[in-house]
Amino acid sequence: MVCCTPKIFKSQQFYLMDKKTKKKLEVLRQRLEKTQKILAAARQQTDEADEVEKIEQQISDIKAEISKLKNSK
């Protein structure tokens, strides 16, 4: 017996989101990229060890928010 609900693949998931969610994901991805560049620069400067930990926490927060948005729909 075949199930009547269609499967949604991850590549199709983005197209099924509303405009507001798509925009928020786009902004979060940009913020993630920017924060990762800041982290790379902070690792080269070893004068403040706390800064690296704070930036890593920001990155994990951004990734969690992206994951939450992707799984919400």
C-alpha cells in the first residue's frame, strides 16, 4: 500500500517556506559567514582567549537558530 503524503526532500524544503522565513535564513547564513571570519582572525590574535570562546558560542547559537527555522516547517 502506498502512502498518500508526498515526501519532502531537504532541497525542496527551502521552496516551501514563506518569504519571512527565507529572508531570516538568508540573514542568519550571512551572519554565520561573517562571524566565522571574525573567529579565524581572533584565533590568530592570542591576546584575548575569552574572545574566541564568545565567538564560538555566537556561532553555535546562529547554527541552532538556523536548524530551528529549517525544522519548523
